[in-house]
Amino acid sequence: MSTLEEIEEAIGRLPRKEVLELRDWIQERIDREWDRQFAEDVESGRLKEAAAAAIAEYRAGKAKDFPGDEE
């Protein structure tokens, strides 16, 4: 299996239980990659500018509650 089309066809033949297991495995892989990238961005300082801008907006009273965060 070397092409996406072949992989999709193979997944189409899997029983539901195995599709759900594959989904969980893929989500875990995505989560690990996101965590790795975030940690790398923090360590490199790439997020400092965005964090400083967010803090400045908050201090200026421009921050808004997320929907559903109202107490």
C-alpha cells in the first residue's frame, strides 16, 4: 500500500471496530505531533510576539469571553 487511494480502499474493507481503532490511533498521532510542534514553538520563542499581543489586548480591556465561559 503506497498510495492514499490504496489505503482508503483498504480502510473501506475494515470492520467497524477496526475503523474506530484506526481513528483513535490517527487522533493520538495528530495530538502527539501538535504537542511536539507547540513545544518546539515555545522553545524557539516563536510564540512570544503573539503572547505579548494577547496580554496587551487583555490589559487594554479588549479581551472577550469565549462563548460558554460566562459565569
